[in-house]
Amino acid sequence: MKKFLDENFLLQNEIAKKLYHEHAAKMPIYDYHCHLSPQEVAEDKRYDNLGEVWLGGDHYKWRAMRTNGVSEEFCSGGKPWRDKFQKWAETVPQTIRNPLYHWTHLELQRYFSIDTLLSPATAEEFYEDCTAKLRTPEYSARNLMRKMNVRLVCTTDDPVDSLEYHRQLASEGFEIKVLPAFRPDKAANLSDPAAYQNYVEHLAEVSGVAINSFESLVEAIDKRHAYFHAAGCRISDHGLNYIPDVEAPGAELNRIFQTVMHGKRVSQQEADAFLFAFLYEMGKMNHNRGWAQQFHVGAFRDNNRRMFQKLGPDIGFDSIGDFRQGPGLVKLLDRLDSSNQLAKTILYNLNPADNALMATMIGNYQDGSCPGKMQFGSSWWFLDQKDGIQKQLDALSVVGLLSRFIGMLTDSRSFLSYPRHEYFRRILCNLIGADVENGEIPADMDLLGQMVENISYNNAVEYFGIELKEGSA
């Protein structure tokens, strides 16, 4: 019987062990999509306790706690951190076979050198030990990143954001690149006219553009796009149910815009036409400035209306959606490609049923301009666990080039989430090692070792083309 979470965790053959320990483990982390707070990095925040850093915004854990019978006041509510942590410690033993069990214990090992299991019996000791460490300079936000050998992070930022903390970090010469990523979803979300009016007013103020039409909206977004570019941004991102398969002429887009700005709702078809036009204009901006663009599609968000009205979004009441993804993707990508304005593109799906669709879709628009221009993004959200990662890697492998994959990201709000890169790398090495053991690929360790290093780090460095500090590549 193998020991739980030993040095060969998830590595089930000798080739996998060699690939991981000699190649993957030494590679730095290039975290090109996350939700970390740039303010916390800039201020080099120290966390008061383990409950705060672990449970402060982690809806993965909140969902598990609710399922374990824990009331909301211990999840997103106002109970003291020590009490919240106790409820999490009571929940952890019940998360067996959920990735939270692996992640929790990986984080305890990698950050705090704790290799025993979290349970109600060990909760007090762990809380006191970890809290004492977190209050020291060694465990500040920046040092947590250094501890995990992070070289770059891209946060997720709205076009109206000032980017003051990114600029502060750049001016200080912080050795880890902390760059913004452009997330303009609110500029095309017409579902709530009052909220949209407020957003457009804010966008007009920061851009200096009087926004009274679809064209002037695009002009304002372009000005902010240029502002982000000057701050080092080279990536945009969209979180969507789906990319629409609906178009409308300019006059109709202006009518739709005016309708919403007058406080009236529009039909789903009208909203879809507006969104498609916006995504097309965004695509041209990304190509014009040499950015990569990301599309996260397929989340069925805020399903629990009662809890949404009480607590707001992003609190763990979302699920995998069964939206139709193909037609809109083809329409948008093909229209951009037809005028040679298709930027580097990364597609992420939340429904595993769309794996083959995404893996084959990227092959339609590879153009030889650079390796892996079109990417099937890493397993996302509900899929960033062992089964989801393996299936994404398998789908990409059989119809594309796994060797050109740009690898893992955290997609997290927590500075303790970096072991997810290790988790991914172990799964990758085990997958390749199993194929060698089965005689399906050669035991060429030079070839395979370089491939693992590239997927772990090098491919992303080359793909995004962002200059890193000397000696960090």
C-alpha cells in the first residue's frame, strides 16, 4: 500500500517519477490567469490567520461545507475565523475523492511543512501553528509567491480599473511580474439596464469618451485597451455562457444600446447580437496590439436566486452549463480569421462534453505563424481535478499537439493555491509515463523531459512573449 501524499504522489511508474522529479518539479510557475488581488501583492499583505487566507473567498470550500451541513454564517458569513476554520476542519475528512482533499494537504505540506491530516482533532494545532507563521514576514503575500517559484502572474481586471497597484509594483522593480489582464465583460452585459448605465458612466469618465452609441462604446474600450497595454497587459479574457451566433447591423446595435441606456430591457437575441459585435471588435483590438485572448465558456452562474439576492455573485452557486458552443465559436473565429485579424486564442470549456469540440476547433485556425497559436486551455473550475485534467490532456493529444500546450494556471484568489501547478504536472508526467510503460511512446528521456519542461513553463513564456527579469526564464 502506497503512503498518502508522499514524494511520488500520483506518479505510478518509474518513468513518471523520473519525468516529474528531474524535469517538471524544477520549473518555475507562469500563472497567466488568476484572480489574485494586486493590492495585496503591492502592500505585501500579511494574513492574520489560516482561516482568513483559506476561507476568505474560496467558493470551492464553501460548497463543500454547505454540503456537509455547515450553515452559511460559517462559510461566507460573519462568524470568527477560528470558528470557520473549525467547520472546515470538520468538513475535510468528508471530502475524500474530491480534489479539495488533495489540495488542502498539498498546501499544508508545501507552505507549512505539515504532513499529517487535517481533522477536528488536529484543527487547533494546525490553526495555531500556521497562523503564527502567516503573521511573520516570511509568509507575506510576496514571499508566498517566492516560496512557490512564481515568475509571473496575470490578474483579472476590469477596463475601468486604475491599475495603480500594477504600476506601483512595476516602479518598485518587484522581481515577479504582476500584470493585468483585460476583462471587459461588463461593457457588453445588458441583462441589468440600471447596472449597465452606471458602468457606462464610469467607463466614460475614465476613458474621456462621451459614450452615446455602440461606436463610442468601442472607442472608449479601445482607449482603455491602450491604457492597459501601456501597463504591460498582453492578455484579454471573457467569461461567457457561450459566444453568440447572432449578428446585427450598426444601426440596430445603436438602437439596442439606446434602449438599455434608457432603462429598458432587450430580448436575448438582441443582447446576443450586441455581445457578438462587441467580441468581434475586441478581437480586432487584441490582434492590433499583439495580445492573446481567452474565452472561458459554459458556466451556468448564480443558479440559486435566493442566495444571489442575499449575497451576490461568485459565492459558489454555479454549475456546468449545457449551452451550444460550436456555431458562435466558428462565426467569431472565422470572421476574424477571414480578414487576418485573429489573435492568439485560448479556449476553455466548463462542460467536459465539449472537450472534443474545443480540441478540434483550435486546429481549424492554426496558421503556422507561431507554435500553438490556437490553444485548448487547461481544465477549468469544476474540471481542474485529476479526471478533468487527464481528459483535457487526452483530448488535446489525440487531435492536436500536446507538446505545444501552454500548461496550467491557478484561476484562484488565494496565494496558497500554487500547488495546483504541481498537481497538474504530476498528472501530466504520470500520463506520459504510462504510455511509455505500455510501449505506446519511446522511452526517450531527452525528448520527453524537454516536452514536460516546455508544457510546465517554457511554452507559456514563448507564447505570451512577455519579457521576464534576467535569469527568470
